[in-house]
Amino acid sequence: MNTSAVTAIGNDFGYERVFARQIEAFVKPGDVVVGITTSGGSKNIVLALEEAKRRGAVTVTFTGNGGGAVAAIADHVLLGPDGYSAIVQEVHIVMGHIICDLVEQALIFAP
């Protein structure tokens, strides 16, 4: 993360647009954009995923508590449990490790 960009975008456009503005600058069709929100309703993640979709990116979200707004936006939803943010985040960490292991296995055993 570029903290200078986050600060500048936050100051000039508001924190809600801090990720969407970076997606506008860097994302191309076919890229993959991952959003993480325990509530599913974090405005900065919602706007980022919407912008990513407009740019032709594949969108993935890690969320919890029923999925929220991001579940309706993202192409792929990894839904954690309902409850405290800390518990949802712990499940997201496990999901991330599983995905990394699956990708590693696919790369190792690819023909």
C-alpha cells in the first residue's frame, strides 16, 4: 500500500474513494481485484469493487455477516461467519491460506 497515495486521495476525495481512485489508475480488463470487509458494507470497498467491475476486472470479496452489499457486486464471494469482526477476520485468514495452498498445488502439479 502506498501510504502517500492513501493520504492524498483521502484528503482530496474522501476516504470512501481511497481504493476506487487507485483502481481507476491501475486496473485493466482481466485483472483481479480483491476486497475485504467483515460487514460487507464498507463504503470504500463497495465503491472499489464497483469501479473494478466497470473496468472489466474479476472481483473477489472476503466478507462476513451475511455478505452485505459486496456480495451482490463481486463475481466471487468468500463468506465468513456472522459475528464479531475479529472472528470474521480469523476465518478470512484461514480462507486466504487455503486459497494459497490450492494455487501452489495447481502450480506444482500443472502439466
